[in-house]
Amino acid sequence: MNTLKPLTALARPFGRRLGLMGATALLGLAAVTPAFSASHSDAPLIKQDPQANITDVYAFVGNHYNDAEQQVLNVVVHVRPFSEPGDGVIYDRFSDDALYSIHLTDPASGQTVLRYNFEFSDATPTTTPGLKNPNTILSYGLGTDVGPILTIGQATQNFTQTYRVTQETRRSKVRLGSMLPVAPPNVGNNVTPLYNDSAGDAISGAATLLDLDSYTQQAISDLRGSAVSFAGPRDDGFYADTPAIFDLLDARIINNDGDDSDGLGQDGGGVDGFKGFNVLAYGLQIPLGDLAEMGSQVGVYASVSRRRVTIRTRNGDPKHQGGWVQVNRMGNPLFNEVFVALQDKDNYNRSSPTTDRAMFENYALNPELGALVNFVFGTSIPTTNRSDLASIFIPDVLRVDLTTGPVPLAGQSNFDRLSVFGNDLTNGVPSGFPNGRRFGDDVVDIALTALAQGTLIGDNVAANDQLFHQVFPYSATPHAGPRANMRQAPANTP
């Protein structure tokens, strides 16, 4: 059976760059459990509020989209799981009564140092704002004119959503941009043809800015100062056979051909449970020069908040009042969903990483799922006093080394989906998860392989159904509505 370098050996260069906590954090992956989906369904209350439900957070060092000489921290957040591409007549939109946020924190305490807030315009189809023509059932393709949409906001695009970005510190609040364009959904070749090829399939995998479709290019906005933002629908970039995982390991995700020499769960045959679905994405490129005061490492997490009070009336739209109340948060793609017990999952989403040590550390120190892993695999993983787990998940923020330089991206020859376990290192530091997280990082196989102390184990799903872009916003092109049935295509077929 194929084996990789021992985990301790791989941890050493990471530890030198990130310090003792970073090395311990990497070692902590050795006990991550098999329920490895990101937070698509992480808590009972947020499951009922899909527009506010964070699915994944990505954070990594790269290059400015329009200036290869400028290095940036990329942070992209996906929300609204299982968005159906063909869900006309309305199609999914960002909620206009939600505050979508990106937090940059002290990686040790989880205390927010910089916060970037995204607020979106009215998404209610019964009101005039955002609509050119309220007297039609068509959100797209019929505004004050009928036909394809070639430019965001043109006459044929009926509903157009915009947003504003605000940067907050403890002492200041600065508006970085207003009336910024949101990319339209991929309605199909008759309405949004520039997303797709002649057969109606979304074109993805752009290597340069000019290779991006024009909708995505138009939705990249330069903000006040030097940051860059994007918002719009995207392909769901998480890939895993989650249905089989939660069936206590259906046989299809274990080795299928009887030959263990290539590793377990590496033969294909798994079914990507997220294949063909879209999400909503918002993201930033933040020049590293703007983060100089944060030192060599930064913590990253995302949150979504809603107004404290919603008043519903018989003859009008809901009224939203009061201050913001956080309803969801996410840092690493594991903690709330697979460690925190049902009694505390909603409490986690309402809290801050600064309270993780007091409120949730016990779930990392004494993971219930360790016993489940032992039951399924016949292993003897310790299930108490797991300080190694606590060091990576407490506080629950992604930790990104800002000194590595741009890391390899999916689609490039030096990228490996297994990150540290594929010897994908940048200046001696893991290029991907758990050093932040890149698009294409196979967090399922990384975690399973860490669990097996370097023996290659996975879930038989080794790639996303869409190619990722190699330029901001990196998320793959959203699937087209008429192609929504692609989920019935063979597994692992892009």
C-alpha cells in the first residue's frame, strides 16, 4: 500500500514557520474523523435559513487579479448550500436583510482585528427596487427590453442586485465601495450565453483574467484603497461522497478493486454529493501590505448576521429592525458539524471564536466521534485529553501563513490536492489545508490520511465536478439552469 512521509516529518517545516501552535495544529489532524463534509448542514437553526448558511471558507496567499507583482490574501466565502441552477423563476440571491462578514483575527485568541461587511440590496421580487419591469414573471431576460444579457445591468436584465462593502476596526468604520455589481445567475444560453459553451455547459478553469467570462470580470470590483471584491453565484467547490460517509461508510467509498497498492478509496466510484449544485459567493483580495500590523500569521473566519426583529404584516413586505445578531459562523471545514453536540450547535453559531476555549474546547479535547471512528474502522484512537485537537480547532479560525508567497493553485502542475500529504509545500510550509485552505484541497482525503498516519485513504471522490479558476474569484463558473440534471452523470466526470 502506498504510504507518505510520516506526519511528524511533514509537520516540522510548518512548525518552524508557524511556531509551536502551528506544528501542533498539523499534528492534530491525525485524529480528524470520517464525517468530513464542510458545514452545509452544521446546525438545526441554520439548516432552516439557507441564504445565511455558510458552506465553505477559503483563505490563501496569491497574486492580485490585475497586478502579478502584488501579493494578496484571498478570502472567498460560499453560502446557500445546494442551490439548484434551474430554480427559476426567482433564482437564488443574497438576502437583503443579512450581514455577510469576513473576519481577520489574532490566530491565537480569535479576536477580530479587521472585519469586512457585505450588505446586499433588496432581493424581494414584489418590490420595485432592483427591478426594471415588475409586471412580468421573468427575473432575467426581460427588463425594459427582451433578449440575452451581455452586460451586467443592461436593459434585458430585469432584476439586478448590488452590494456595499464596509471595513471595520475597533476604532473606525470605512465604506470601501457602494452599488457594486453582483454577477447574474447562469440562466442558460438564451439569457446568459457568455457563461457557457455552445452546448450550454459552463466554461471554467480560466488561467488569466482575460480567460474569465465577461460576467465574472464585470463583477470584480476595485474598492477604495487597494482591496478587491466579488459577489455572485458560483459552482459549489466542495466535493465528497457525504451521503456514503454518513451511512457509516457505504462500501463504495472504500477500495473497490481489491488492490491496496494505490491506497484505499482512490479508485473512483464514489459519488460527489455536491455535483451540479451552485452556491452564492462573496470574497476579497486584500493586499498583504495592508496587513503588515497583523504579523506573519492571520486567523480567518466568516459569519452571517440578521436583524434582531422581523415584523411580518398582512399587506406588505417584512420589516427588519434592531441590531445585528449572528446566526452562523465558520472557520475550519469540520468543527461545528462533526465535533459539537446537537445541544450546542446553535450556540456555536451565535458565539465568537474568543469564547471557544470556554464553551467548546471540551468537544475537541474529548471528541465523541473518536469512538464512532473506532467503531467503524476498528481503530484505537484516543478519545480523551486530545490537546492536539484543541490546538487546531480552538479557537476555530483558519490560520494562514502570510510569508509563504503565492501558493500553487488547482490546475497548475505543482498543485497537489493532498497539500502536505502530497508534498505540496511552499517555502517549507503546507501550501493548502491546514495552512488556510485553497480551492481544490481535498479536505476529506487529507483528514483521512492524517487519521491513518500517512497511509493514503480517501472517499473515492478526488476532484470537483468543475475546474477551478486560477484567478480571482477562483470559484468555478456556476452551472447553467438547463444543465441541472448533470448530477446524474457518472461520478467524477467534469
